[in-house]
Amino acid sequence: MTPGLALFYGGMVRKKNVLSTFMHSFTAIPVITVLWVVCGYSLAFGKSHGGLIGGLEMVGLNGVFGQTFQTVPLFAFVAFQMMFAIITPALISGAFAERMSFAAYMLFIVLWSLLVYVPVCHWVWSPDGWLAKMHALDFAGGTVVHMTAGASAFVSCLVIGKRLKYPQERPLPHNLTMTLTGAGILWFGWFGFNAGSALGASPLAALSFVTTHLGASGGALGWLFIEWRHRGKPTALGVASGLVAGLVAITPAAGFVSPLSAIAIGFLASIACYFAVLAKYKYGYDDSLDAFGVHGVGGFVGAILTGVFADQSLNPEAGQNGLLHGNPKQLAIQALASGVTIGYAAVLTYVLLKVIGRFLPLRVQQSDEREGLDTTQHGEDAYAG
């Protein structure tokens, strides 16, 4: 998933910044891996303290070997959950690509993971988390992953500021072939992301596999339709963006909704994301690679539509009926979980960036930005030959 994200994001920046954009994703893998093993998993899934945060009894994965979680070895569950923890801060990097200093980024993802991702993960996915006890539905990360990343991305691009000469100049993607390749890898990886959340080769995994594909297809068609109508031409970047928007939106719903509902969720979410992406030009904020427009808005729309389309008969053990199946309360629960998550992530991200900014410059110098972050931050050139 995360190398796929590196390709997806890397193709959309200018060629002088492609390696620095790759570094955001590739360094998140080892940094968050170590953090997750040392204390992240224990705080996310350890013994709950008031439904807000886990304990430290599994620091260093102490006591994990030989245990099981539902149907799988606990070590497998730890590794699977590690994937979500890794990709989430990497998603945020799309909002400040081409201008954030690498040192500040490294410190930010460590603190953000501990103070934002881990608590929200505990709230939603730990059996004793307070949102889990309210039956907030998030099958594979619409709230935990995409809404936290999207809200934080929006705050980040405001705090760090716009790229030079933006929006008078709108930098064009340097390699859409790379972006489409990354989108394809993400599409493939998302089957593990969603279907794997069933934690077994089961009817629920099969349902999630199919709804994931249908959500992506509905998203690609929705973006293609609205872009063709609005701009007069359908674009390759638009189809890639639409399928990712559909994947984001179906993520919270994958194990709770029917195939037709999955198509509708992807289609509606991609249209919402399309207009959210246009909003940055209208209001002047610089969400470089549309992390907020696709992941924040897509995650929110998907979570809310889960409260509309959820069908308990498809997942009797964990699911709840949604609005269309006679339970309007579920829609309210989804709205509450979304609002709390967005607010918490946004406030904590703002505080973290302001604190980090007192010790490290958040963005590179203007001369470095003009030259490109590949050479000034990493001493490399992606296309030196």
C-alpha cells in the first residue's frame, strides 16, 4: 500500500521533488514500524483506560507470541494493524508536498502517530473503545485512517502555507504514468486493506472483497462522469483520483453494505471529492496532492453513507442497520464519530505543528524550494541520467 502511495503521489509533483515525495512514504514504513512495536500497538489495543487509550502491558510486543485475536494469531493481527498505522501519516504528506522540511516531517509523523492515530484507533477498533461501544461502524479505516489523515492534511497545508507562486501558477504532474501505476497498486492493495479486515477466509471477507472493487468502480465512473460534463474532457488523472476516492469511501462500509450500495457509495463520494478538490482553487489553500479533498472528504462521505446503507443481515456479529433499513440512530452515531474524529485530529495537528515550529523550521527556505527538495533535502536527482 505505502510504496503504491509513493508512486501515486510521486507522479503528481514536479520532477525536482519526486524523490522527496517518495521519501515521505518510504521513511514512514521503518519509523512507524518501530514505533508500533515499541509502544503503538499496546497503546492502541492494550487494556483500555476509560475507553480513551490502551495500556503499556504489551510494550515491545511483550506477551503477544502464542496468543490469538479472534481467528488469527495475534502476531498476524499486530502486523496487519501496523499497515494502517504506517500509511496514515504518509497520506497526510500529500497536503504539504514540495515544501515541508524533512526533519520537521520526521518529528511530526512520530508525534502525530502517538497523539492522534493511536487514540482514535483505540476509540474505534479496540473492543473497549468508547466509539466502539457506541457501535460506530468503521470496517477498515474510513474514520481511523482517512478522516484523521484528511483533517490533519487540511490543517497542515494552512499552517505550513502555500507553495511559491501558488495559485497563480499551478504545478503540473511530471509523470502521470507513475501516478496511474501507483493507483493500480493501491487498488490491488486495498483488497487486503478491506477484505483482510474480516480476519479470515470467510463470507464476510468475500463480501468485502467485492464491495471494495465495486466502490472503486463507482468512484472512477462518478469522477469520469462529472469531469467530462464539467470540463468537457475525461482525464487519466481524474479516473485515478475517482477510483481512489471510491476506495476511500467504501473502506468504512466494506463489510456492512450490499454490492449495489457499494457502487452508490463510490459514485456519490467521488462527485463530492471532485468538488472538494476544486474548492482549493476557489478558496486559495494549497492541498498539493488533494489529501484533504480525496481522503478527508471521501472518508467522511463514506462514514456517513455507511450509516445510511448498512445492512445488519450481511454482518450479524458486528453490523448495525442503517437509515434505509429502519435505524436512523446509526446515521447519528456515524455523524458523531466523524465530527469527534475530525475535530480531535485537526486541533492536535495544529498544536503539534506550532510546537514543532518552535524548534525546527516547518518548511524549507525559498531558495531550496525553487531548486527542488530532491537536491536540497536529500542531495539526489531522480533523473540525473
